[in-house]
Amino acid sequence: MAPETLGALLAFLAFIAPGLSFELLRERRRPSREETAFREASRIALTSVLFSGCALVLLSGMRAVATSWFVDPGAWLVAGNSYAAAHLPAVGLSVALLLLLSLALAVLTDQVFRRRAPGRIVPGSIWFAMFRQHRPEGTTPWVHLRLEDETEIWGYAGDYTPDQDLANRELLVEGPELQYRRKGATVNTKLPDWQFIAVRGELISWMKVLYLTSENGRTISVPARYDS
């Protein structure tokens, strides 16, 4: 049944949020599975029940210490709108704390599981992770590509298409300092008059990435960024 009051709506959102948050965090440490919408919704609901239930236990302990600060669940269920209207500060505080506690429990539980699952899983293209997520602020990715015919290309990473299928993915390698080397050559061929080389993703055997920036007139490499 759809919530008909603001208090009920807030309580509903506070209830469902921890399960949804835990599911989003789980997708960063485990591969997603193809499943029905019903099964996914059921899993989110069950984890929400678990985290919200634990949060309610903690909230009950806090209410025992400061009774007037929090809602009386029994009275709220019996009186409904009239109780919520008469105790708006307590309703707001109780719902906010329920949300914070349940979210904290979801995050802590994910951290426990994450210790046994090092590394991160990205739902999209790994190029997005290299060129955006791991790129330190103020730097530009410098790439070294090796193609299937053993041609090697150096330059700055420019525009790229994020399609999951490598056959439909392309990368622009751009200047300055754009250069390449054919198989068997010992010297790089520089391309000072060229701006871009467009490379199809399916032709790339491997890719190396540096994050470069300018400091005091010198180009330096900056370590990759790893968000928690």
C-alpha cells in the first residue's frame, strides 16, 4: 500500500535505503548476476529488514535512555496521523537515526566482506576506470598501446567510446608528442603535425597508462588515485 503521510513515507524510505545501499556496495566486490526483478527486489527487501531490524534494536536502547526524544512505535501505529502530527520532532529524529544506523550497519557489513574480496569490480568499461576514476586531479592520461600487428603508439588519451563490446569501442590518442613504432623498428616515428590517431578497441593487445602533469616547467608522473 502506498504511504499516505509524510511520516510513513520517510519511514518507508529509511527502511528500504540500507538494503539498496548494501546492494550497490556489493556490486563493487562481486560480479552482478542476471536475475529477475522480483528476486533482486526480494533480496533488497530482506537485507533491509535485517539492517533496519538491527537499527531498531539500537534505537530502542537509545529510547530507553531518552524516552521523550523518540517516538513510541506502539502509539504511532495505533494513532497514526494524529500521533505523528503531535510529535513531529520525535518522528523526524527517530526516522533520521534509524536511517543513519541502518546505513552504517550496511557499510560496516560490506567492509567486513570486502576484506575477503580485494580489488574492485567496475560495472562499465575498464577504460572509464583508468581514464576517469583512477586519474588524479589535474593530470592527463598518457598511454602506450600495442596493437595486434605489434605496432606501438604513444600519446595522450583523448575521447573514447564506452561501449562494452570492444568491436564498437574506439580511442583517440592525441598530441603533443604523438608517436608510433612499427614492428621491427628501433626508433619511434614522431608525428608533430598530426593531432590524433583513432584506434579500434579490438585491435589493442595491451595498454599502459601514466598520469602526467606539469610542475615547475617539468612533466612529472603522478600515482593513480584509489577511492575507498
